[in-house]
Amino acid sequence: MPTIKDIAKITGLSVSTVSVVLRGDTGRFGIRPETERKVRQAADRIGYMRNDFARTMVKGKSRVLGFIARAGINPEYSGRLLCGAQLGASEREYAIRFFLCDKSGEETLIPTLLSSRIGGVLISGDLGRTLADRICRLCRAAGILCATVNLSNRVDGVGVVSDDEGGMADMVYALYRMGHRRIYMFGTESSAEFARTRLAGYRRGMRSCGLRGASTRLTRDDVLPPLETLIRRGYTAAVCDSDYTAARLLQQAYERGIRIPEEISLCGFAGVQVADFAAAPLTTVAQDFEGMGRRAASELIQCLERGEGKVRKQHIENIRVSARLRIQKTTKERRSLDHA
């Protein structure tokens, strides 16, 4: 395998100069751009690849982050968060190692992280509040820095979350601008953070539009009320706190002969694949999963490089990443404003 010494021999530069270039410290050491270009071209030509684990063993400072997600959960959420985190880590010349965890595996997780010389960990929101908090506490006790992704951090460190409340309020306002005055919400029968923040966003949106009588129905995945009941009660639009709930209602409408969006407009939330692959692409609020992962990795690396680790006071910071309204085929303008 090619080494730094091979690059030094090819370029006629010292091993220390080559090392400075490859670890990205050219600015600090005043390395000229043409020297950096020469080193990187030589590295590419001979197929040099950095070994971050070996570097950790020699210097005692890890450039490897852990990413912890829950086993058996829909992989799209954690997969997109992980892609963003990998991008954010690679920009700072860090690597990421992926770990799956469940309720029975948390006790063995910390010894595994320590033996793998993980510098800090990213905790995916699909672990849920209870398990994520428990892992954060275990990591803090072991001196491992944490950042939560798509879930607020309540224990220690950084959390990067989607602005779900703002996104849902924007959805309600968009429907209001289309002429809808009777807007219903299908929420999830859950105490999960996403369910509470999206419900708060719906209520905020209704208030800001001057619409009274906000109505919600908390549902389980397998129990959805018939859409025709809403239509009979005068509702012209329904928002859901997940794309999956909206997709199931779209299927129900097809089976019952209800025309979407002619009889009732329908919206989801998240911006996952099902929103685009439905028979009629869903209007939705698209969360920036990749952006959340990238920002969380960047924030965690900054903490590590500032030396925040084993000896520091508890500090919690939560950062919101904007979600984007995406109008598609399941909503339309309503000309009649008789419910205003």
C-alpha cells in the first residue's frame, strides 16, 4: 500500500511537508498552493489512501465518529441522516462507523465504542426519546461527546432537529392561501417529539390565519377514519403528520371513489419516497435529513477539535434546520370562500 514516504520520494519534498498537506493544515504552516497541488496529484497518481484508524492508534486522537441508529426501523430516515453525516465528516477528513442498537444492546454499546476508539457519536432520532437519552447519559459518563440528529438533545451536547412546527404552520398557511378555511389534521397517537411539534405547528398555523375550531384526530397506523365523514362535515383539506398516513388515506380515497384533490385536498409530512411514488404525488413538507446529518457531524467535530470532551460542564444546544413546503398533485385552490 502506498505511503507518505512514497509521495515524499516522488515529489522531492520532506515527509513532514507531505503530512501537513494530507491532513489539511496547509494554512497553519504556510504551505504554498502549488506545493499542495503537487502533493495531492502525486497521492492520486499512486492511489494513496489515508488510514484514519492507524492514525488514531499512533496519535491517540480519533478522527472516527460513531453513528447509532435503531435496528429494525425504516432505513430511509437513518440512511439519509447517515449520508449527510458522512458528507459533513469527510469535509473535515473524519470517517464514520455505523452501529445498530436496540433496547437490549445499549449496555454493550459503550465498551464497543471505547474499544473502537470512537471520538464522538451521532445518535439518530429513530432510537426514540427514552433510548436516545439513555445512550447520551452512558456516553457522557464514559467521556464520549454526543450529538443527536432529528431529535432534540436533552442530556448533553448538540442536537440538530427539523423545524417541524414551522413546517406544519407553513402548510396550513399555504392551504389558507389556496382558499381553504376548514382544515383538519390527522395526528399520530404518540408522545413522540415529532407528533407533538407537528400538532403545535398545525394549531399555530390555524391561529395565525385567524381560523377557529382547529380539529384533530389522533390515529394509530391501522385505524383511519373515513374521508367521506370529513367531507360531509364541510372540511376541504386535511393535513397529516406523516407521509405514510397521507398515503394510506390516498389509498382509502381510491378504494371509496373519492377524488383527490377535487373533493378534499390532502397533505403529508416528511418528504420521504412514498410522497413521490404515490399514484398522485403528495403535497408535503420535506425535511432536510441530509442537511441535519451534515450539520450534526460538523457541530460534533467542532466540539471535538475545541477540546470539549471528558472535562467540561454540561451544555445543551439545539439547532433547527428548515423544512421545505413541496406543493404537488394532492392539493388545489378552492374558489369558494363561504367558510371564511
